[in-house]
Amino acid sequence: MSISKQSTLQLKRTKDAVDVVFDDRMIPHIFAKNDHDVYYTQGYITAMNRLWQMDFQTRYAAGRLSEVVGSKAIELDRYQRRMGMVYGAENSLKGMMENPKSKAMIEAYTAGINDYIHSLSSAQLPLEYKILDFTPEDWTPVKCALMLKQMAAVLAIRSDEFYMSNIMKKYGTAVTSDLFPDYPFREDPIIPVGTKWDFKPLSIPKAPVNPAETATTQIKTKPVEEGIGSNNWALSGAKTASGYPILANDPHLNLTLPSIWYQVQLHAPGLNTYGVSLPGAPGIIIGYNKDIAWGVTNVAADVLDFYQITFKDDSHRQYKYNNQWKNTTMRLETIKIRNAKNEIDTVFYTHHGPVVYTKKPDKFKMADYVPTGNAMRWIAHDKSNEIMTFYELNRGKNYNDYRKALRYFDSPAQNFIFASSANDIAITANGKFPLKWKDQGKFILDGSDPANDWQGWIPNAQNPTVKNPPRNFVSSANQSSTDPTYPYYINWEFSPYERGKRINDMLKVMNKATVDSIRIMQSDSYSILAQNLLPALLSKIDASKLNATQKEALSITAKWNKFYTAKAVAGSIFDLWTTRLFDDIWADDFTFASVPMRYPSKDRTTELILKDPNSKWFDNVNTPQKETLNDLVNEAFKYACDSLERKYGPIGKNWQWANVKKTNIPHLAKIPGMGSEVLMIGGAKSTINALSESNGPSWRMVVELGKTPKGHGVYPGGQSGNPGSFFYDDMLTTWADGKLYDLYLMNSVDDKQGKVLSHLKISKK
């Protein structure tokens, strides 16, 4: 729909007049006179720009792609249903509908989307509908819940317990504890070390005395992809030029066109907030208003456990629990298939949750990540009402409002960062965390023993949190939530510490910070991993045994400043070198086709290289001779140089990091020609600017609090979902250059700070 300088629209389901002004980046600023109209209009306008994306993402989440593309999507649809995505969305929706505010919010948003859908003729449908040959259906409230479940799945569906159980079986407790410790050697946790816990903790459930022997499994779960996470930090006024806090957030996700996020301003009585929304869910997820700003990163709490189930027989109607046979329940999933008969899939549920597979499908990769005959206990299956967190935060005025808002947020657990114009800063690792015994879920659990069940919840008020710490900043980068003094178990392994360490190193020495110092920091590409490892690795290279290319590569790497800039040839060498080295160290001990295992962490491997250079793990057990660390370092270095030379020719421009990393933004449905070119930009998984091939900062935001707050932000794409529109990817270059746009938190339709391109007046009649 095109909008002229000023246009009018009659929408019967509004309660009063609404004004929408679009600024120079086509961001809508919605001015309504009541809550119903502000969310109704948010739904209408979001659909106007992103209808196909909203439709496709919720169909994907619900396991309904076969309706559009036919039987080739059947296994994916089955998988989504069997993971309990719709089941979880239905339970969430119950929670949302029990609260009058969230109920009204979702119903108004849904009505707005549907009124836009009904206004379209078939000729006006977004391009992807024509390519894939289908038409939109009416939106329903459960689709709003599905949007949030899909985000929970992206951030939580991974499990290492199969690998860990296999490792424990093969190597025993001592080796497993040594190579896979419960706390990293190097850590700079989110809640500063030494923070006192001012609460009386609940008693922790006891671990089973004699845990049942679980079977070795051949499951190859999806590896945790490093760098998928996010950064956020807030500086108190003591460290800024203005004397007021500055807050920054850049959530790292799989990057797509259309963009994951949609920018919007919502203005109604008691509400004036700006930020990014998820197309398909009402309210603003990350943003600010005149009093407060907030942002999120993923906690990586262990809130998904698999339980080995003993069925009575092949009918799967009963399973063993507490020395008795307990009935399963059946959920029938009807899958509609284009040009074919419907298929009904039966999923068995124990009291833990769905038994995802009783029998594995052939040639469907995602099924490899899930164990056969195991029930899945996942927090995202429970009733919840995350929407209310954003309802409250969008209207929040102070620290107490922030804490109140977080009580509603269960899943996916997030590190909510906060700053206010009253000069408070805070961060909370927030979610609904099961009360577990230490390491519960690190290994496969026996589903027949009640002692293995989740035994209650950590009280929300006792989630890890800190307000106004003495160091005058708070930050997170998906590392450990706390030091080991925190009385509860959240997980045994979090993201590597390098990003968090670099952020904290920079913030500690920062004074008189401005938006520019923070903006530049978000694009920082310095590698703490290289700082720790490179000197030790270089000292072990035998230069006399290198060829000309390898000698030149050594010289370049020795002079490297450890920044993964776009042109850093050394970045390409170091990245491939360390990947190969870690493989050389661990592949012979942890790669067996019949017993899938994982490698020890980067942190543990670094510790081994630096502190235990004569470790037995450096010897390759598959060769007669005894390899040393020096042998492996030299082999890996030569391998890295030879690989780069084979793929990219002689050492030079083609070896530059941007060319090797190949960052690009693909189309959401991978439709050729609708994604971006390869972007010549720096950043790497272990740096603040955590960029890989198509994963990275999906939204960068910096907010300066004060009497009048100033917001700055950008994402890699644009407001429009139409590939033919100027606004499809107009922000991409600014994002790639590490720059930010000023955001306009307008106070009225006539506010001159907003660069208004057009004005849409909506009336009831």
C-alpha cells in the first residue's frame, strides 16, 4: 500500500481517531487515544509492511508449511508439532488470555492484522505469496504466542546431555570433571564477583543416590553455535559525559531479509515508547521511553531436559514411573498437505512432556538432534504471559516498575538490562528457572525416577540481579550469570567468556562516555582469544620447516594487532589455525561414529595449552608415534595456510577476513536474489561485534538517558518486507559501517524532531 504525503483511512474497529506519521526511514509513529487503538493500529501497520514474514514464520513454527509447499515439508512439520511448539503456544495463550490487559492487547493487535488482510485484493498481495502460490489466512491470537515460542526455540533448543552421558560412560567421572568442569577457568560473570545474595535460599532437591544406568545414545545434537547470543551494557552517570546513564544492546540472531525486528513508536495515554517489535507480537521488546531504557541478551539457562522413558510395550500407552505403570496421553496432530490427503500424526505425552520420536524418520537432519524414546521437559511448554512484561516495561518509569515487569517473563530466559533517568542501572538474569540439584540435566535423566523431575522453582525475586554496583556499569554477553557463590544451579556451561571480558575491560577504563564511544565499542573486533593464545602458539612454530607462503603468513600473524578487521589477513589465518588445532587435539579422543561426543570447551582447551603443555591429550592415539603440542601447533598452522592458498590463491587480498568470513543477509525463505551481497565487514564470533556468515547483531541500539532521552539504532535491513521497496534494505550500509541513526521519540504528531515523510489519518467513519 502506498501512502501519499497525507492520506485518510476509515477503519470501523477503531474506537477513536488515530494518527500515524511515517518518518524518513518509513518508521511508523502511532498516536492513539486509548490502548485498543494503539495495538490495533500496530497490528494493521505491521501487516502492511511485513504480512508475508509474519505468516511464514508462524506457519513454520506451527508445523504448517506442507499446506503451502506440499509433502516436501512434511518431516519439518512433524518435527515442529512433535517438539510441542503448538502445544506450548496454546498453553502460553491461556496465560495471556487470563490477564485482561494482555488479552485486550492481543485481541486488538489481531483485529488490526485481519482488517489489513481483508483490505487486500489478490493483485496487492506481497510478492512471496505469488512466488509460492498461496494466500494469507486470518490471523489468530495463538499466532502471537507462536512468534514468542519460535524465539524461545531459537535460543533454547540444544542439548548436550547425550554427548555428556557418552563421555561419562567412556572416560568416567574424573576425566569428565576435569575436561568438562562446572565453572570455567576464565570468567568475568554478569553479576560482579563478590555480589552478596540478600535472601534466604530454598533448600535444594537431593540428587538420586544411585542414578539409573542410561543407555549410550547415537544422538548427534545440534552443536551450540558460538557467537549466537548478544551484548548489552549500561553505564551509570558517574562514567558518562552527560552525568546520566547510557544503555546499549545488540542481540545476535540469524540475520534475514526482511529483518527480524520492526521499528515502531507507540503513543497513547500513559504510553510513549520507541524500539523494536517482533512482527506478529504486540508491544515493544527492546526500547526506551522518556524515563527508562531496557534491552536483553540470552541467559542460556538449562530449561530443556530429556528423560529416557521405559514403555510397557510398543503401543506406548503406558510408561514406567515410580515403580508403577503410568498412562501416556495422546495428542493428534492433523497436518494438511497441499495436493494430498491430510496426515494425522500421533504424539505421546508423559508428565514431562512430548516423546518427540518413538521412531526416527530417514534423511531428516533435524531429527538427528533429538533422542528416540525420550520425553522432553521444556519451560516453553508451560502457561506463561511474557507479553505483560513488555506492556509494563513500555510504560515503566523507574527501577521498581522494571522489577515488577520481569515477574511475568518466563521463557526464553533473558538478561534484562535497565537504566533510568533517575540514574539507576541494573541487570537481572530473568526467567522461570527450575529448582534443580547441581548438574541436573548435564547428563541424560532416567524418566522413571521421580527424583529426576523438576522439583519447583527458584523464586523470581532470587534470580541473579544487581543494582547500581560499585563499578558503575552492568553488562552481559551470555557468559556465566554469577560466580560460584550463587546458591542455585542454572546451567553448567554458558557462552565463552571472551566477549564479556572485552566489554568489561573497556567499560572499566571508560570515563566521560558519549554515544560515540559506545557506538564504536559495539563494532569492536578485538579478540581476547588471540590475546590469550597467540603468543604461546607463535613461540612453538618452527620457521625453518615452513615454505615461502607459510613464512609470509607467520610474519603477518606475528605482527597482527588482534583485531578482526575486514582486511585482516591474520584474522583468517588465526581462525583457521585454532579451529584445526582444537580438532587436532580432540578428534582422536572424542570422535567415534557409534558413540557421538563433543569436544571440551575453548576455555578448557586454552587452559590446557597454556598451563599443561605436556598433557597426554596432545598425543594422537591413532598413530604409533607420540605427538606433542608443538607438533600439533605446526601441523595446524601449515594446514591453515595450505587451505587458504588452495581456496583463495596466493597470500594477499583474497585472504582478507571479510572475504573468508563471507557475511551476508539471506532472504527468510532463502529465495535467490532477495538476499544481500557478501558484505566486506569485520567482526568475529568471539569479538564484541560477533559476526559470522549470516549471524550477528540483529539490532544495535544506544540510548542516552536524561531530561530528554536520545535514542540511536539500526538493523541490517529496512522497514519494508517488499524486496522491490527502497525501504527493504536501506539501513544495511549504515549497519555494515557501524553507524547508527537518530531515533525520533516524538511527543506529538507535530513534533518537529521527527523527519515526517507522510501522515496517515485513521478515523472510525
